[in-house]
Amino acid sequence: MAVLDWQEIRRAAAIIRGGGLVAIPTETVYGLAADATNDRAVARIFEAKGRPRFNPLIVHVADVGAARAHAEFSPLALHLAEEFWPGPLTLVLPRRETSTLSRLVSAGLDTIALRAPAHDVARAVIEAAGLPLAAPSANPSGSISPTCAEHVRQSLGDRVDMILDGGRSVFGLESTIVKIDGQDATLLRLGAVAAADIERAIGKRLVRIRHGAAPVEAPGMLESHYAPEAQLRLNVRTPAATEAYLAFGAAPDGHPHTFSLSAAEDLREAAANFFAHLRAADALCKTARLEGISVAPIPVVGLGEAINDRLRRAAAAR
Ligand code: TXA
Ligand code: MG
């Protein structure tokens, strides 16, 4: 949608106000949106995704002003919101007593995850609905995240009331999640804003939680996630002819099933292509009866850190 289609946006807003589910484009991935103040609407999100109830949702708002109705912003939280909103940074903050958000969105925690998305269509829907929107990624729980409307149609098409098409998601990876506790900032999920950029903005290191940390710290950060049906092999420079291959940099000579994440070794481009190529490689494994997917080494710097995080979870034993 190069030009905003206001008729479609008003229709989406009406569905959301009526307690329905609308898949919306965001700059990170597509989200499955519902009225975050409506228990039944939020419950429908969990049902549609097959998502465990202990895994809380991100609430999408227009700006810091709207976010402050629901959460306590410390000076550090305000600084981060001013620096990165609208955009792909989610802040986990103490919930305000007076917040009208459904208790289901935070799965019983006393914190709320909030972000102001940068995508025009997402922003227009938030404005037209006049509501905060709970929106997880619009995929069945545990599977590959959607970066275009067609991905949503394929996997959740019959479980949503409407899909808004806003083209391809430009970042292609979910938002980075940072939990703020006073002056402490903890990285809960690597994502579309590189951790180093956040550290530069706050002038200190983010606390990083260990692998397999307590479920309350990072609910939903399950080991197996983003999983294709095919088996995944990581850090492969020489793929077998019987495998699909996700290349980074020069593609191997004559390999018949290569998908190039970025020929120019550009991590932004690789991030934007990542989920779509993983999905296409998975589909090819099925139709061409290949043995699995192998993936080139991706440098663990900048957005490469988040790509490697997704790869590790996608390859994890299920
Ligand atoms: O880019 C994104 O963040 C996308 C788009 C649609 O905005 N959304 C997304 O949502 O990735 P989802 O549900 O797939 O991932 C949300 C993550 C989960 O890992 C969840 O556990 C975490 O956010 N989360 C939500 N609320 C939390 C809280 N109060 N404390 C800790 N983690 C929280
Ligand atoms: Mg997700």
C-alpha cells in the first residue's frame, strides 16, 4: 500500500473495535492485532496462534504519551523511547495501576511490553481504532514469522477477520526487547535495532540474560522457535547438492537450490530477506524432496547477532 487506503483502514479499525482480529503490516514483521483492552479479543489472539497463555504480548501505541497511560517510564525509559520511537524497539516497563489493558496481555506479570511502530499502515490503524493494539507476530506459535501479507494468508488466513497488505516488512526481524528497571536495562530479545546502537544511546552496556534464564525474565524466549519443517544445518560453507542453501556473500558455484540472503554481505538486506528465504527454502525442501536446509556463516555483529539468534532457535531440537 504505497498510498494509505483509508477505506481499508477504517474497516480494519471497525473490526478491531468490535473485538475482531486484523493482521497488520509493521516495519518488523506482520502482527496479529486486537484491542488490547478487551479480554475476549486478546484471548482470541492466543487461540488463533495456538500460543501458550504464559507468553505475554506486545502492546502497540502511537507514541510515548499513549504509552504512559499504561506504564511507568523512568528517565532511562523515556530516553530510549525518545531515541528509538516510532521504531522497532519494545520496552518492558512496570504496569501502572490505572492501566486499562487486559490482564491477559501481560500473562499475569506486573510489567507491560510497549512499542510505537514506524509503519504508516500500523500507525493509521492505531489512530483510527483509537485503541492500544495487542499484536504478536502473525504466525502460528513457534513457526516462521511473516514478512508479507501472503505469508499470513498461507498460515493464518482462515483464523483472522482481515489481512491488511502493506507490502514487505523493511526490517524483517522482530523488534529488540529491552526491560527497564529504574536505571537498569536488560536485553530480553535481540532484534531489528542492533544492541550496540542501544548501548551507544544510553552510554552503557545492556545486561544480557543467560541462555535458559528463568521463564519469568523472558517468557516466550523458547529454545525452539521460528522453526521450518526441514532440518537446519548452520555455518555451512559447502552445501550438499541435495540441500537448499541460504547464502551470505558469494553463492557457491553451480549449487542448484541457493537463496541469497545478501550477495553484498549487507546484514540489513540479509535481515530483511531472512524469514522469507527460510520459508521459501522450506517449501522447496518439500516440493523437490531435499534433505534439509544449510545456512552460510553470518557474522555475529550488528544485526548479525539477531539473525544468528533466530537461526539458533530455528535449528534447535523440537
Ligand atoms: O516486532 C515485533 O515485536 C512484532 C511486531 C508485530 O510488533 N511482535 C512480536 O510479538 O514479535 P511476539 O508476540 O511474537 O513476541 C513478543 C515477545 C515474546 O517473546 C514475549 O514473551 C515478550 O515479547 N514479552 C511480552 N511482554 C513481556 C513482558 N511483560 N515481559 C517480558 N517479555 C515480554
Ligand atoms: Mg513471534
